[in-house]
Amino acid sequence: MKRVRGHHLLCMALFAGHGYDDAFAANMAEVIGALRAGEGFQLVEGPDDICGSCPNALPEGGCALGTGDVARRDRAAFQALGLSPGRRLGWQRAGGLLRALTEEGFAAVCGGCRWAQAGLCSWALLQGRAGEAAASQ
């Protein structure tokens, strides 16, 4: 069973092959592929299976880009989606929850994120991708 932190639910649904480096992007694609194939996941606080290949991951479990900011995004994602750490989900169920996410909820999680600022994600794009995930399997 994979481990996934709160804000990575949105990142996975919006992932389009871009990342911090090739190793990170390959790991993200592998995790997403496993979930799409039916592997379940558990929501966690702190580093998850995606963070394992992040060049910004610090040895003590933090993030070189801002541990507090990452934790705030996780809390916002849990709140906006009505979830909590420890909950187990599948890809299809996560897609349904993301599809129901409001634009305000998206902004609370992703506002100011480097990927949103670069134009690689948006609430509208999330709605389309989340609909695909909810309909899969």
C-alpha cells in the first residue's frame, strides 16, 4: 500500500510528466501507475512515497523549499476534501473527492504553488483530470 500526503492528491491528478528532475518525475509516474492499476493508498502526515525521490527532501524528513508550507498545504487538502491522515483510499474514490473540490478549496491548497504559477495546473484542469480518475477502474 502506497503512502500519500494530503496535497499530493492534487499533484497526482494534475501530473503531466514534469517535476523537479527526471528521477522525481519517473517516481511520480510509477506511484500514479500503481494507484491507477488498483493499489490502495493511505494518507499520511509528512513525507510519502512521492517525497522519496524529491531532490528537495531533507534527511530529517523536511523540505528544502519550506517544510511549513508543505505541511500547510497538506492540512488545507485534508480540510478541503474532508479527509484525515490514516484514511485509506483508492484512485477512483480520490478522483470523486477531487471532482467535488471547490475552486476556493483548490486555491487554499494550491494558491501560490510554483506549479500553478507556471501554468501547469488549475482548478479547471483538476476538474477534468479528477473526472477521469473517478470514472476509471
